[in-house]
Amino acid sequence: MASDVVRDGMTLELTDLDQARGPGPSLEVFYSDEDGTMTFSALRPIDVPMEILTRFVEVARSNLPPSR
């Protein structure tokens, strides 16, 4: 999880540690401070079990929006 100053918000990334392709971010959820929306992006092809994808989105929903 990191602050994204350029896009004015917060981002949560899921990193793929596949050594054949080289490790790198594969999935992202971005929370916009500007309008309060969340955007999900697949940054590269990856096989993710549904349980992990579901948990990733749950963590994003609970941790990205600022506490009011």
C-alpha cells in the first residue's frame, strides 16, 4: 500500500513473484482522494485463485479509504 501523489490517492498492489517473468506488480486497486472512487486494474496477465482475489479486494476496501 502506498500514497500516489501524482494521481491524488492511495494504491494497493499485489506483486507476482514469478521468477520466469520477473517479479512485479500484477494487480492494483486505486482509491481516488479527488472523487472517492476505487478502480481495479490488472497490470499484467496472472493466474490468481478467486480466494486471493476476493481477499485482495476486501483489504483494499477496508484499508484504502481514509478514516473519517
